[in-house]
Amino acid sequence: MYSHRPYALTILWHERKRYLPAVLAVTFSTVLIGLQGGLLLGQVVYSSFAIDHTSADLWVVPPDANSPMLAEPVPESWLLRLASQPEISRAEVYYLGQGHWHKPGTGAREACVVIGSRLDDDSLGAVHQMSPAMRTRLTEPGTVAVIAADLPTFGLENADGVGAEINGQRVRVVGTISGFRGALYPHMFCSLETARRLFPTFLHPLTSFVLARCRHPQDVPVLAARLREAYPDMATYTTDEFSVRTRNYWLFRTRLGTVLVCTVALALLVGGVVTSETLLAAVRASLREFALLDAMGLPRLRLVCLVLAQSWWIGLIGVLFALPIIFILAQAAEWTNTHVLLTPALLVGTPLVDLVLAVLSGVAALRSLREAEPGVLLR
């Protein structure tokens, strides 16, 4: 069976200067979409990191809380409401507040998020990345742990007992946590007692949230719905529900989220337009060759398949060039503490999108074939 692919590749190779701009257009589009998509995913995922990496099944928050950072303190007495439910095996309070870190030596300030939780083995609020040894160290009053990647942000070279201030209160850094990220602000972790000292608002009878765990996973959504109906003054969400609520708020109701969504859409638009116009120009530049093939009796359908095969190979080559560039730029972004999350779905989806754009660009370029008549050879 006749194949257009080898012939299409032969044309691309011999006319590589003509088609190079189209390949570079696909490469640029893939890099732009991949990096913008990774940046968007990173910010969305990290916006709910403090929710997703706990052991809680239920989160009790104020009714108008769209994310942990926007929640007002709630009565600690709500803890009793959950503890009295037969499905609940454990309930506890959880503190999250925004503070100001005074960098050692310089006195400069850095906004941060402080998370206070129980530290025992069955703690619902302690993040999964916190080791048992770290939990033990944090039981000492006035001690905190920071995220390893945030050490430069806090002006620290290490976390070996360095002293500093948060909200005017002396603290001591006793270790780092890896594998955890904050979306907008660097995070640090401490015990409930330390959090109460750093945030006087959390003195009894107020807390940030109430967390709970059910005895059986199948009871979680049912209990959440029942608590919402029984206590309309408090909002009860499953962990997944509160995580999605937080991500949606960050993505669609904050300026940064809107900007990132628009830049991803713009990357798709620019990539499609640039690739289409570049490939269209390349096809027009090859009109004499196509006219010659037409004069030799090559069916018009084969000319169509030839153009589509060229667009496919241009897209594939451009994507292969783009992938290593995406990894390099993503790593460079991490060095500046900018989080680009390259998930397997993104790494597969972005090339597929650009391959589709390249083929569609080839379809758009087919209109130039109407001009590929044998009469072109006489001009």
C-alpha cells in the first residue's frame, strides 16, 4: 500500500529551511502550554495541600469559608457537636493563621502561614510528611518546622535550632519538612500550644477548624449532609469537598487564578494561529512542487494526504523538541521557588493538544492546494 509518510519526511528534510519555522512554532506552543499548564496545576494543587495531606475525613468551618486562608475563627464548642456523633471515632481542633516572620539578623519581614495541630500518632491535622521524630521535637513549646524549599525565603541556611520571631513572639526552628508546598505563602508547622501563643485569637474558646474522622469511610458523606442540616450555623465538608471548594475559589475567584487560566487559553490560541499560518505559508511556498505532482497525474486525494502527513510530522518533531525544554525550564523555575507541576496527564495531554493543532493547521492549509494547478508551472 502506498504510504505518504516517507515521502512527506523526505520533503521536510530537503526543504527543512522552509518548514523549520513551522516546527519551531509547534515547539514554542508546546513549551508555552506545558509551562503555563504546569504553573496553573501547581498553584491549584498547592492551594489545597494543607487539606489533602491530613488524615481528617470531615472539616467543620464557617459557612462562608471558601478556603483555609479565608476562614474566621469558630467556637471550639463545635468540637463537642462532632464528638457526640456515633459515627465519629476522633475529633480535634486545628489552627491555621497568617503570620509575619522576622528574618534573623536583618529584621526583614516575610508573610507566612502557620499550622498548629495535634502531634500524636493518631493526629488528624499533622501532615503526612511530618515524621514521628519531627512531631516529638515540635512538642517543645516555641518550636516550629519549616518547608525545606522555603529556607532561603526565611533567610535561613539550615534549620538547626535557629531562633527568630513570628508575630513578635520568639520561636526556634527545629527541622524541615520535605514534599510539602504552599500555594502563595511559605508554610511552617507547630503544636497547638505554640500556635495559641503566636495567635492570641486562638485562645479558648476559638479555633480555626474542627477536624473529625469516621469509623467507617462510607459514613463520611452521609454524616456531612446530616450535620449541615442539623447545624446550619456551621459548614461541614468532607475532605474532598473542601479541597475542591478551595481549588475552585483560587482558580475562578482570585486574580492570580484568572490570569493563569487566561494565559493557558492564550497559549492555545497563539500556538494554533502561529502554527496554522506558518504551515500555510510553507504550503504556499511549495505550490510549484504540488502543481508538478498534479500535472504528473497524482490524485488530488494523495496531495491532501501529503499535506496532512507533513503537518503530522511537523507537530511530532516540534513536540519532541519541546519536551526536554519544558523539563529544563520547569527545573529552572523551581530554583526561583516557582512551582511548576508536571503531572503525567499534563505531559501526555500537552503534546496531544499540539499534535491536534498541527493537524488542524494542515487542514486549514489545504485551501492553498486549490491554487496548485498545472498552470502555475507556466508562470
